[in-house]
Amino acid sequence: MKKIRFIGLDVHAETIAVAVAESGRGGEIRSLGIIPNRAESVRKLVKKLGTSDQLRACYEAGPTGYALYWQLAELGVKCEVIAPTLVPMKSGDRVKTDRKDAERLARSYRAGDLTAVWVPDAAHEALRDLVRARLAAKRDQTRARHRLSKFLLRHGRRPKNNIGAWTGAYLNWIKRDV
């Protein structure tokens, strides 16, 4: 019977804290330290820990996205991205360090206590990025319009004839009279 190693990864933009929980309830949990968040470092880590069919990795969903998931999958390692709000924490265990977070993930993953999130494929992720970019652009547009409206109001500039804000007539008034 092959021994499974459960890897907890606390992922940041530049670094990854790594911990391993050996299979079995009494299996050792140890921190392997911190590696750079670079493809080559992850590849070396996987090679060092054993064959990909012996490894199970997890990390919390966050701002780093799914690049690490896709890289581990490409290396043949089964990986799950975990919902951070559903990681069990002991009451009173308030000290958070990267090492402890990685160990907690490895321990909970081995115990089956973690809830994975759906990982989008590249096409879904590209669509999500496009939607986020559009929302950000619309938010920026609204803020810019508000700034200009308030500026005009502070300087006593108001359109005549009850022109609706940001209509074609309003834009013509700005071009013509402001």
C-alpha cells in the first residue's frame, strides 16, 4: 500500500510555506519551510516529496488565483483549492503564521475536514477576468462623472432647461458651454 503525503501550502505572491502530513492518523506533520512562489521551485518540491501519485496538495483560495493549481495538475499532483472561511480553527488558536497555516491545512486535509471550491478552466477564468475588468471600468467611469459633476457644481455651472445628467444634450452642453 502506497503512503500518501498531504501537502498544505500557504500561498503568497512571492513565497509559499509548505507543510507535509504523512498518511495515517498518527502520521507526522512537519514544516518544510518556505519556497519562492516560482514554477521551478514548485517543480523541485514535487520531485523532492515523491511521485505525483503519492502526493495530495491543497491551498486556500485567494488573490494568487489558480496558477499553482494548474501547475500542480500539470505535474500530476492531485490538488484542491480550499474555501478559506471553511478551514477549521481551534478556539483560542489565534496565532497565525505562514508555517502554522500550512501545517493546519495539511492536518485538516489529511483528516478530510476541508471544503474545496470549484476551480475554473482557463476559458472560464478569462471570462471572469473580462467581467471584472468591465465592472472596474464602469466603476471608474461613475467616479469620474461624479468628480466632474461636483466640480461643476462647486463652480456654479449648471445646465439650463433641466437637461438630464450624462445624456447627449448634457455632453453637448459641457462641450459648448463649459
